[in-house]
Amino acid sequence: MSTHQSIPLHQVSKGSRVIIIDIPEGRSKDQLIRLGILKGELVRCLEKLPGGTIVIEKNRQEIAIGVSLARSILVAYASVQTHAKSSHA
């Protein structure tokens, strides 16, 4: 499929930048779309909480995702930042 190896979101390391490769169908997909979690989006793993919850950051917004949902989201590690969204200073 692609040159990147995909893994479930719950397996990424804290601090990693990943690209969303696939999201589950159904009600979960609807919830993720409302949060702006779409295929091709770049997100960063901010925290892995006890119990498996993953906290990700997308466009300076923090989003907590439960472990069961995180298991169904496939991601690939992003290359060393392809483009920077710099500050407006």
C-alpha cells in the first residue's frame, strides 16, 4: 500500500508525530471526524495515560482517545517534519 508501516495508535511512543492512515467505520468514524481526526492528518502523541488512554495534539488542540478506539486507528510515523507551521511573530 504505502511505503510507511502502519501501526495502531495505542502503540506509538509519547512525543511521536504520526500521520493518520485509517480510521474505523461506523459511529467511531463519525466521532473522529467531528474532532477533526481524518485520514492524512498529522498528530502528536502527548501522553499515554494509565489504562491505555492516548492524548494526542492536533493544531494545538488536545484530544483524549480511549484505548479501544486507539487500537482501531492506524497511523504511520511521520518523517522529520516536512513543513513547519511557524508562529506569526
